[in-house]
Amino acid sequence: MQLGLLVCDHVRPEFEHISGDYPDMFRRLFSEHPEVEIITYDVIGGVLPADPAECDAWITTGSRHSVNDDEPWIRQLEQFVRDVALAGVPFVGICFGHQLIAKALGGSVVESDRGWGVGIKEVEVRDSLGLGSSYRILNSHQDQIERLPPGAEILGWNEHCPVSMIGVGDNMIGIQGHPEFEPAYSGALMESRRGNVISEDTVDAGLATLDAAPDSALLSNWILGFVRKPWVEETG
């Protein structure tokens, strides 16, 4: 299976020794699945797929940028998201990509007054997803989805981020969080933003969560299950 990785940012050079760049993180996330071939597209560098059917499924990285930034590559990626939605190809938006699904399809994203979400947070989910009652995931975001696009559903939530996972139609999933992150990288990122981007107290609270293990393997397996057979909630 060819999984197209839409690269929306690159790791700062001083942090590459921790977990590599984002493509390295995603290859590690799916390393237990040799049948998955990750094809990278440097979207932030202006490289976009020519067609939604170019890969079997799509997944995005996160980004230090906001989906509301007026950047040509973001606007082009928005259009690609709309094209994928129409084509019915499986698409998984991670963090920035989660928010981009909402923005591209008619919802809205804002800088949340709840402040930065960092460290490991627990997300409650619908029982029908096959993820149990909740999962733990590393976070690094300030923006949140404020208004869902037409046809979207909230699949996961917590107090800090009421829209932590969404589904749109039967082929699109958005996850506010980073299943590909490792705690060491999350910690380094928080420390680099301490006191200038993120408050001292928020960084301290985020660092205190890193002793718990994120559910990366659970989410990796679940994501691949979804892209192989797009999820549709049973009703009635």
C-alpha cells in the first residue's frame, strides 16, 4: 500500500538528532507494517501530488504554521483536500492536517482561548471506533477547530480540546495530536518555547505528563485499518 505523506513542515536542525525529520517519524510509526510504502511530498516546499489517486491513501504531518496563514502552499493544499474529499480517497489529517480538513471543507479554526495543548493528553472516543474508551497522545498546538464543516462528526474529545478527532464522510479522519511524536522530541520542543511562546507553567505541566506512554502503536494500527477500509459508523 502506498501512503502519501504530505510534509507540511520540517524539524529544526538542532532537534533532528532526537527523532529525525517528520518523514523519519512517520516511517517509524508504521515500521511494524512492511506492506506500507511511504511516499513523501514536500508540500511546504511547493511539491503537491498531481492527482488524489496518485497514492492509495494520504496522511499529513503537523506544522508550526497555522491553517489561517496566507501562504500559497496552504491554499494549494486546501484545494487538494477538497479534491481528495470528492474523489473518496482515504485521508488522515494529523494536527495541522486535522484543522486543515475543517478549514478546507467549510469549517473554521481559531487560536483557542484555552491556550497551548502540550504533552500527553487523554482523548475520549466513541465506543464504535474500536479504540476502547480513550487513547493517550502527544500534543503541540494552540489552534483548534471552532466550527465543524458540513457533514463532519466529532469522534474524540477532551476538556482542553472538545474537537480532538473528527470524521468527514467515510474517507476522512482528523486527529488533533501527534501519534508520530516521541516524548523526547515533545519535551525538547516544549523547552525551546518556554517563556516566549508557551508559558512556564504550561511547559512544566506538559513535561510532567511525559512519563506516561502514548498509545502510538494503537493509533498506528487503527489508522492503517481506517485507510484500508474507511470507517462508517453503524446507526440504528
